[in-house]
Amino acid sequence: MRRLCVLLLSLPIWFASPTWSATLKVCYHYGCQRQAAFQVSERDEISLAALFSSTHSDVEERIAVVQAVQQLYQVAATQFAPIAEDRGGNFRDGTAEGKMDCVDHSTNVQGFLDYFMAQGWLRFHQLMGRTWRAPWVLDLHYAAQLHDIVDGSDWIVDSWFKDFGAPPLMVPLAIWMEGYSP
């Protein structure tokens, strides 16, 4: 009987659900009209931390940021599948439930960068918030911005241009401001 009680008391350990370390949000449906929360598991957080722990320069940290943003979008899509329907730009989404414009993408990426900073993973960059450009009258575009504290350069992290699942672009601010498009 005693063995049965020990076995029954240990069942929750065997069948435990994942432990969550953070709750983040993604917005979607153009202009952040809709939002969904998703959980970052301890396993995901360990994977993300590993990306940043191996960085020893500003260049390596930017590579880690690109990989980590891509990974967080993938985690979000496993819990909220409609955002995986997003297509690069604004016109290929059609009526997709999870479509995202640059306002959605820049807000999401900024939230991811805030999370990285709160974890202490960003050592070579500081957050500059969202920025916008309008090189032509009808070409308003938003993205998240980082400042390199090593060399003083500014960078854009932009996930809007490509279909969901692709890594975001990391582009020097000056080039992006000129109307950069891949």
C-alpha cells in the first residue's frame, strides 16, 4: 500500500505540463487590431539564452537577435496558428486571419527585444524603440531599432518584408531610411 501511495503522489511529476517562464503578446490583423498571448516555456528560454550566451561581439549579437526573433515567432505560431498565415508585405495576405502589417511586426519585434533586454541577453545593443520612415509620400513604414553601443551604429530589425517563418532583416538604419526593400 505504501508503494502505491508513493507512486500516486509522484504521478504529477511524470506527467507534468511544461513550465512557463514568460508570457508575451503578438498583435496582428493590421494596426494591432487583435492581440494574442503566448507562453515561452523554460525549454524555449534555455534555447534562446544559448543563442545569446555564445555572442562575444556586437556582430554576433545581431545574428543572435535575428535568430531569436525568428524562434519567438515560431513559438507564438505553435500556440496561435493564424499568424503563420502572414505573408511578406501587405498585399499577399488576402483575408488571412493572422495577417500582419508593419505596425504589427514592429510592435511584436519591439516586444521580443524588450524581453531579450529584460533577460539581460543584450550586452552590445540598447533598445531605441520603434521608428518609422516615409521616403516617399505614400511609403510610411515602421520597424524596431537597436543602437550598437560598441561602434555607435543604429540598426533596424524588420520582419515585415518576408513570409512568416523567415528570419527578420537586420539593416543599417541609414540604408533602411532611404527606402530599403530586399
